[in-house]
Amino acid sequence: MIHVENITKSYQLDGVSVDALRGVSLVVHEGELIAVVGPSGSGKSTLMNIIGCLDLPSTGKYWLNGHEVSQLSDNRLAEIRNRQIGFIFQSFNLLPRLTAIENVERPLIYRGVGKKERLKRAQNALERVGLGDRMFHRPNQLSGGQQQRVAVARALVGDPALILADEPTGNLDSVSGGEVMSLLKELHDQGRTVMLITHDADIARQAERQVHIFDGKLHEEGEMAL
């Protein structure tokens, strides 16, 4: 599903070039549950942004489902994000003035799905994550764990093949974090490809496979001593 070949990413910071990724190559097969592990500043979020078609590499190539996406236009990248990828973020990224069901239906609006069908799919997604009784609550009326489950429902509503979860338990207590991880493992069991971005070794150990990133370079589990 994911094939990243020798990608780099550089930024200009106060006139100085900073290398966030340095020759990263990675293959992720359909249906895998993989964790990308690294400390803050290691390049893991930059890698997720490229895999999630939120950013482009400076050099190198990236294929998603057999299609090269490393040089596509912004509009084409936005279409791929909307139809093929579900995102879950540490900070939830819910719109505070919208109810849970309104937050969940947002990706379908950009697809042009009619209102009746949108609401039906959003309701089903919320019920799948155990929030059928919280559909009309706003984020400030929900606990952190419930907000993250709304975010999982939003990622699911478009039926994406790939779920990208960036520190999905980082703002949660251990109980809520465990519930979110159970949901992600359930999605994996249903055949979706799930990529976790984390600095938490306990979370990473729940994945089938781990890769480690340090100073913009990627290493498979077991390739080097940590």
C-alpha cells in the first residue's frame, strides 16, 4: 500500500536549511498495523505528513496504492486525502461549535455526499465507536477519551483503506488510551492498514511491526541497538 523510496525533506529556518528526513525508505503492506517510533524532533510527524499527502518530499518518490503521489498538485492530494486516508490526531482537531455528528460528517461534505446519507453514515460511525448516545454533544461536553473516539469516527466515516494516527493516546489517561488502541486494533482486524506515530514504547509494542526514526533516518526494529 505504501512505498516510500529515499525521500528527504528540508526546511528553511532563519536562512538555515534543516533536514527533517534524510533518505527514508519504507514499504507498508495492505492490512498491516505498524508503529513509527521516535522522540520529539526525530522526523516522525514530517514522515506522517508526507504519507498522509499533507506535504510533499523535497526529493525521492512515494507511491500510495501503486500510484506515485510525490509530485501531485495540491488539489489532487486533497482528493486522495479525502477518499483514501483517515486521520487521527493527538489534539483531536474537532470543530468546537459543531456537535459530534456534525464533526464526523465533515469529510463527506467535501465529497458531495447528500445530507441524508451523510447523517446516516456519521451516525453509524459514532455508534461503532460507542458514542451513539453522544451524537449531539459538542466537544466541550465530552471527555478527552470521548473526543478522541469522535475523531476515530470521523476518520472512519469515509471508509478509508489507510488510517494514520499521530500520537492518538498522547492526551488521554491510561483507560481512555486503552479504549482508543482497542478501536484501532479492531479496525486493523477488519482489514484496514493502520500506521501509528508515537514516542510511547508501550503503545508501539501493540503494533505488529515497529520502525524507529532518529535524526530523520528510519531503522527497522532489530536493525540497531536503541
